[in-house]
Amino acid sequence: MKKTFIICILTLCLRPIGFAQSLDSLQQALQKTTNDIDRVKTLNAISDQYKYTQPKLTADYALKALQIAQRIQYKKAQGDAYLNLGNAAIISGDYPKAMDYFLKARTIFETEISAQSDEQLASKASLAKAYGSIGIVLAEQSNYAKAIEYHLKAVKLYEAINDPKKSAQVYNNIGVAYKAQLADFKALTYFVKALKLQEKVHDPNIGITQTNIANCYLKQKNYAQALIYYNQAKTSIDKHPDVRALGEWLNNMGLYYQQAGAAEKAIEIWKKSIENSQSMGDRFAQADTHLYLGELYLSLHQFSQALFHAQTALQLASELNVLEQKMAAEKLLSDIYTHQNDASKAFAHFRLYSAAKDSLNNAESIRKGLEAEMNFEFEKREVLQKEALQKKELLMQEQAKQNRLELIFGVLLALLLAGIGFLYYNRMQLKKHLTLQKELAEYEQKALHLQMNPHFVFNCLGSISSFIVKNGTHSAVKYLAKFSKLMRLTLEYSKQSLIPIHKEIQSLENYLELEQLRFNHKFEFSITKDKSIEDDLALPPLLLQPFVENAIIHGVIPSKEMGMIQIDFSIQDQSLVCSIQDNGIGIQASRAIKENSVSVHQSMALDITKKRLQMIASSMAQKAEVIIEDLTTLQAGQTGTRVILHLPIQYLDNKLVSHTDNLAS
């Protein structure tokens, strides 16, 4: 009977995927759950457990789980809820609704797998379950080709996640679908595949598979092989008791003995089958077995026994309102009365048989119409999905090409990065070394300016004393005020890494005015700044003073002419250019006259300044240098020295200008 193998499918496919918790423990866990993620998982687990006994509660808990999962955007839990709702619909016989739920679950899990989610393995198992469930609905609609297609999708996923038990169950379902199409050889092939996997994992459902294999051999009239597998199935069922599986085995074993010509043995087995069906209250199975016995007794011309079993089958079929069994029972009663030459009763039951057959045909036509409509909708969805998958595959192919190119470039990039990393490491080590040198130079420079030049300080103090004697207190106070201001500025700027350019100009003006007083206005000076230079442009403090001091002491003072010192700030080639020019005796003459007169302090100041420039150039990857020119050697009749400093353009926020940002390290 059709109903028999459908029950077999549901038994195999709707078992839990490994959730062993009892309903009591799950209900307790639900009461203690405080977060939505654990709560929705527990609700789905409870829903899954109730499907065996109360499909309404299965649907209720699944709906609660679905609502929470949708609210928190938990896709995996949404898909599991749809699976549970579909199972409840199958058990309730609402196959269109079941198909709708399973298709929704399939869409969610396919999206989750393609998105490489964190629960990808669990999503694959759930997607396989969705495929298998769709296959069950399609088989119920007699769309066996599509049912097999989805079962194959399911088994492919189960094999990918290494779940042999579930793979075996789906192989069994594929075999049942092929058997319904009368493709017995293919059915046998898949039953054998299922059996091999079940033997490996010691699956308690192995008895059902062995019975299915035996049935295939029985249909081929290979009685020896059929008996071998029937015996193996009985051993397995005894080891793992299952009254429903035992009932299937007894009915099929009776058919075996009937075909083998052992009528008495068949009767004995079928009577045991009736007792088994009565023990679990399965009136449908009882009606089937009574029909088998009635047909056998009729073939043996034991009409009273045949009549008893036919009438019992009719009574059970009427109580269950199963048209297929009522039709078979009425046909059997008509045949029995025909053999007894009771024409009136034979005709009466034949009319009832014809009426049941018409009703069954009408119901079958309606069912097929609904199935055709459902299959059309399903095919329509399949076409749309196939088009979407084709587009997706094309995108994936393009992505694969891109990935290959990216892999090649990635390897090359990795090698390049490794080389850069090595160079960077060496650079960082060098930078650390240079940083230490820079800090040392800065501290030395700060110390130098904090201490000032002893000769300069002593000369200033001497000048102050001389002014007190010669020029009175007013000039001395003026000199002392400028000296105090210069000392204060020097101490203030020595604490900063950068100062605005107008502060540097102010400091230089103060220093030059003080030197003018010191040397009785032996020289004049001018400081100019290009208009393009912004107010927040900055430079390191106390960087120019040593060069200005050299211009005064070694250039202007030894000269007999009135001295002139020109300081100019400008922007050239994205650099700040500071020019210090005097009309003194020049570098060569200064060395010749005072070869040994340069103090240690002054030499240190110039050396440290040059080191600072080197550090700036290294850290900023920009030009920071000093150029000293003897104007006497450049042009006849011209005297003096020109010092040109090239500095990176910086601002008070310690950032380089935009065009040099990429060079900073």
C-alpha cells in the first residue's frame, strides 16, 4: 500500500539530528534562559521533540522561535523554525503549507552557506534536512523524479559534513522513491548503499533497510536472497525493538511465504502481524493484513475464513474512511460471493466496490489536480531559482578568475611585503639609532643655548660694566634689558621642538640688536620674509643663531668696513630657505687671520646644528641641509659669506604640508 512506504519515509527522515535532551530538561532550560539566542535555540529543540507526539505543539513552539529569530536577525534559527513548522504540516497532512515552509528554510540556509557564516557546518546539516523534507513532500505528490533530485542534494551535503547515519536514511528514501516508480534495480542499489553505511554506524533502523532489500529480491522472485535479508532484518529488529518496523516485516514476510507456496506459514505470520498491529493500535495495518489473509483464503477456497477477514478489513476501512482499503475489501467480498454462487450479494458488493472506486478516482483526480498545481508552482520557483543560480555561478566564475589573479598578485605582494618588511625592520633599527642621536643632539643643543656662549655672556657683562662707567646707567640698563629678554626667549624656545617663524625673527632681532650695542653699532642688519610664508609656518628653535653669531664675530667685526648682515626667509622648491649673508672678510681670510681663535663651544654649536639638520632630513625624508659660500671667491670685488639652510616646510601641529605627507616616516 502507498501509505506503508510513506510511513517508512517519515520514520527515517524526521528523527532528530542528534539532540538528545529530554523534553523535561529542555523545558527547565527554557525557564532559566536569559538571552534571546539561547532561548530561540531551546524553543526550536522543544518543537523538534514534540513532532512525534503533538504536531500542534511543534507548530506553537516553532512560531515562538521564529518570532524571536526574526526580531534578532538570527537566520540559522529562522531556518530551523521553518523546518519544524514544515514537519508539523506534514504530520497534519497539509503538504502545500509544508512545502512553503521547507522552501523558505532552504532559501535561508543556502544564503547562510554562500555567505560563509559562523554556523556554516550546522547550516549545511539543516539545508540537507530541508532538501530531504522537500523530497518527502514531492514523493507524497507522486513527483518522484523531483523527490529523488532533492534527496540526492540532501545526501551530497550529509556526505560533505561526514554524517553517514543521515546519508543512509536519505539513501533509503531514494530507494523507496525508485521502488514506487517500479525501478527495482535502482531501488536495490540505493538500499544496499544505505545498508553499508548503517552497518558501519550500527544504525538501529537497519532492519527497515534490510526489509526493503528483501522486498526487492522478492519482486525479482529471487527467494533465496529475499529470505537471507528477511532473516537479517528480523535479527536487527529483535536487537532494536520497533513495533512499526516489526509490523512491516511481518506483512512482507507473509507475502514471501505466499509467493513461495507456503500458505500455512504465510497465515501464521500474518496472524502475528495482526496481533502486533493491535498492540500499537494501528488499524490501518490491521486492515491491510486482513485483506492479505482474505485473498489467500479465497485462493485456497476456504470461503468462510476469507469472508471473515474481508468483512473485518471492510469494517476497519470504514472506520478509518480509507477509500483504497474499502474498495479492495468490497472487491474481495464480491469475488468471495461469486465463488459461493451468491449472485445477489456478489452484485451488491460489486456495486459498492464500483462506488468506492469512483469516489477514489474522483479523490485521486482532485488530488492530482492539486498536485499538478503545486508542482507547477514548485517548477516555477525552481526555474526562477535556477536562473538566479546561473547568474550566481557566472559571478562565481568571474570571482574565481579574479581570485586566481588575486592569489598570484597576493603571492607577489607577499614577497614584496616580506622584502619591504625586512627593509622596514632595518630602517626602524636605524631610525631608533638616529632618534637617539637626534635626542642627544637636541639635548646638547638645549644645553648649549641654556648655558649660552661663555665668551658672549662675559662680553655682555663687560659691556654693561663699561657702559656704567662711560655712558651712564641708561645705556647699561637698555643693554641689560635686551640681554635679559634674549636669555628669557632662549630658555623658553629651548623647551620646544618647533616655534613659529615670527618668534624666530623676534629672537634674531633681539640678538642682533644686543650685538650692535656690544660692538658699538659696527654693523647694520635686515631681516626679510617672503609674503607667501604663512604665520603658522614653523622651524626648529635656536637653529640660525650660531650662523648669525659666526657672521658677526668672524665676518663683520674683523672687517674695517661698516658691516651689513642680511637674513632672508623664502619658499623655494617646497622647502623653507633661510639665507644669512654678511659683507665681512670671508671664510678664507677669517681662517688666515684667526686660524686658532674658534672656541670649543662655538665649534660644538656648529657641529650640533649640522647634526640636527641631518636628523631632520633622515626623519622626514626631505632635504635639510646647509650650504656655506665664500662670496670673495665667487665674484671679484665682492666680500663676505653666505649661509643657506634648506628646511622642510612644517607647521605648528607638527605636520608636513600635504604634498610631503607621504614622505614622513
